[in-house]
Amino acid sequence: MPTTDLTFPNDINVSVQIGDIIYYSPTTTTGIHNTAGTIVELGYVISISGNTIVVNYQTGTILPTASDFIMFAKDRSANMSSLLGRNVLYIRGHHGE
């Protein structure tokens, strides 16, 4: 499987772990508001180092751009402490390159 690096200008959410699922949403700016589009599953976190997350993704998946909003969810089978299953949390804004 191919991988991609997501590097952020700020600290990432401390809850991100290897095995979490990364999602992204394209954003557009209308006036002073940012609007998110369709949420796309990117893949699974395979490595975290500083402000960079390495994600395994399926061939053919469209990769996020620097202006897309990145978020993650806990894999329900790996994190059974949640009564609701997946918890979607934002990482912290947009990724850099």
C-alpha cells in the first residue's frame, strides 16, 4: 500500500495513535466563513513523529491538499473503551505539505 505524510504547522491532537483512521474534507471560503465538503476516508495511521503523521492508503485514493480539513477516528475494534464506537476528533486545522 502507498503511504503519504501529513505534516502540520501546529501540534497534533495528543489522542492520535497508530491504527487510527484519517479522514479529510475539502474546504471552501465564502466571505469570512470556511465550509467543509464531503468527508473522505484517507487511510490508517502507521507512524507519528512530531507534527507528521504517515498514513497508509488504498491505491487510487485522492490525497488531501494543504487547505483540506483533516480529522481522525478511533478504530472501534482497537479501542473498546468508547461506548459509542468511533469518536471523530479533529487533529488541529489543515495540514501543510
